[in-house]
Amino acid sequence: MNIVETEVIRVQHCSARGVTLLTSKPEGFAFQAGHYARLSVPALAEPVWRAYSIVSAPHEPWLEYFFTVIPGGALSPHLGALQPGDTVLMAKAAMGFFLADSLADGEVLWLLATGTGIGPYLSMLRQQGVLQRFDRVNLVCSVREAADLAYDAECRAWAAQHAHCHYVPVVTRGEVAGGLHERIPTLLRSGALEQHLAMTPLDPQRDRVMVCGNPDFTADMRALLNERGFTPCRRGLSGNMLFENYWQKATP
Ligand SMILES: Cc1cc2nc3c(=O)[nH]c(=O)nc-3n(C[C@H](O)[C@H](O)[C@H](O)COP(=O)(O)OP(=O)(O)OC[C@H]3O[C@@H](n4cnc5c(N)ncnc54)[C@H](O)[C@@H]3O)c2cc1C
Ligand SMILES: NC(=O)c1ccc[n+]([C@@H]2O[C@H](COP(=O)([O-])OP(=O)(O)OC[C@H]3O[C@@H](n4cnc5c(N)ncnc54)[C@H](OP(=O)(O)O)[C@@H]3O)[C@@H](O)[C@H]2O)c1
């Protein structure tokens, strides 16, 4: 693996476990909104590499990430302890297949996330061009508590500025203004999410769906979308649903 050093510009602890990290961007580093970077830190005795979605847009002069510190995790506690000026190691090539361009043409793009799974969507909405292809974009982010909505103000401003863009915060263990409170698959099964957005139920002819975050959530969403007749994107073939799994469930 080709490795490059980047420098921490800013670290912000936005909730009990949520951290936003800004680093320098290596000369010539190119990526598309939806890609992830592989990161590590130099201080570890054994190198540990983990994937992190890039939150910043491709045109921005820095790289931004949004992550949760997992207690006892091999890398995230080290990332959470970084200070401005520290070094973050990065694999030189951006990776991933979670790209809106992989989806077939459609009218409505649904961007569904749990927790830090909002990361790739932030890069897309900051770039805008990616989203112009669709008549309507619905961004739905589910977190436990309102404090976990680290990018809430940015998402509200984005939706207010673009008539075809809509943002629904979902807080499952607390309150949020203008949002909903049940898990996303539950809201879709009951039709409450579509009702909240004054839309008819999910439809594979009309809708394209991206799903990112908790592996139980992505599994639930895959089952729900399969039932509704959605088809996955496969290499070289455009489908109408796309998934990014952030971690594997630990085997007991
Ligand atoms: C394509 C891709 C993109 C990713 N992008 C992001 C991102 O933008 N932000 C982000 O926070 N993470 C992201 N992840 C997850 C990230 O790569 C690490 O898995 C995570 O930071 C934990 O690493 P760790 O070394 O601290 O924990 P590990 O030592 O690897 O794991 C410890 C335990 O925690 C579990 N675990 C791992 N991640 C989580 C989590 N988020 N919540 C609950 N349990 C977890 C694991 O199953 C394991 O049992 C992404 C993963 C993939 C595959
Ligand atoms: N965020 C915190 O305050 C907090 C506190 C203590 C520990 N942690 C640890 O930090 C890690 C990440 O926590 P997180 O809160 O960022 O992420 P998370 O546990 O994945 O929760 C984020 C959102 O996803 C929802 N969700 C979970 N499973 C789902 C499923 N199968 N289908 C649909 N939605 C689902 C949650 O709803 P529900 O609320 O209904 O689960 C919540 O709204 C976890 O290991 C957690 O144990 C976090």
C-alpha cells in the first residue's frame, strides 16, 4: 500500500463519542463524493488501518472525516486523541463503490443513514453536481440523541437553500424539532416517513435509495427494499439501491 502523511488541522468532539477531524489533503489526491480513505496513526506498535468516509467535497482543499470513538477499538480511540499538528497516515488511493453515479436514472434519491453514516452524503451535498441528476433528494439521518446530529445545522441550511432537497432528522432516544422518532425501516414499513414528506410509498420505478451505517440497519433495509422490488447495483450494472456497511458485527 502506498502511504502518505497528512497533518491534523482541527479536531472537534461534537458529542460524547462523535468526532469531526480535518486534515491536510495530499498534493494530487483525487476522490469522488462517496469514496472512503484508509487511515492509521504512526504511534501504534502494529499498524492498524480502518476505512473512513470522506465528508469533505472533492473540490475542498482539506479532508474531513466524522467518526465515533469505539471504547477499546484498535484505531478510533487513537484518532479521537489527535491534536492539531499531529500526523494521520493515509493510503494514497481513495476507495469504494458507494457512488450515486452507480444508480440508474430515477426521479427521487433517498439518502438514508444511521450515526456517522451521514458522512458520504455530506460530501455529495457539498458538491451539489452529484444531486442535480434527481428531481428530488431526501436526506434522512437516524441517531440516538439530538447531540449526535453533528451536521444538523448544515443539513437544515442545505434543505432550506434547495427547493428539491429535503432533510429529516430522526432521533430514536430523544426529541428533535421537525423530526421523527422511530427507526428508519419502521418508519418506511408504516409509511410514516413518506407521509412526513408528503410522498407516496417507496417505488422502484421512481426511487433510488442509498443506505449507509449500522450493519443491522443496512440488513433491515436490504430486506425491506427487496420486498418492494428494488434491485442492487452490481459491477457494471446500474440498480436502484446501494449499500455501505460500516462494520461487521462481532461474532460471539
Ligand atoms: C467503507 C467503510 C467506511 C467507514 N466509514 C466510517 C466513518 O466515516 N465513520 C466511522 O465512525 N466509522 C466508519 N467506518 C468504520 C471504521 O472503519 C472502523 O470500523 C471503526 O472506526 C472502528 O474501528 P476501531 O479500530 O476503533 O474498532 P475495532 O477494533 O475494529 O472494532 C471493535 C469492535 O467495534 C465494532 N464496531 C466497529 N465500528 C463500530 C461502530 N461505528 N459502532 C459500533 N460498533 C462498531 C466492531 O464490530 C468490533 O466488534 C467505516 C467502515 C467501512 C467499511
Ligand atoms: N451515541 C451514543 O450516545 C452512545 C452511547 C453509548 C455507547 N455508544 C456506542 O457507540 C457505538 C455507535 O453508536 P451510535 O449511536 O453512533 O450508532 P448506532 O448504535 O448504530 O445508532 C444510530 C442510530 O441507528 C439506529 N439503529 C440501530 N440499529 C438499527 C437497525 N437495526 N435498524 C434501524 N436503525 C437502527 C439507532 O436506533 P436505536 O436508538 O433504536 O438503537 C440510532 O437511531 C455503539 O457501539 C454504541 O454502543 C453510543
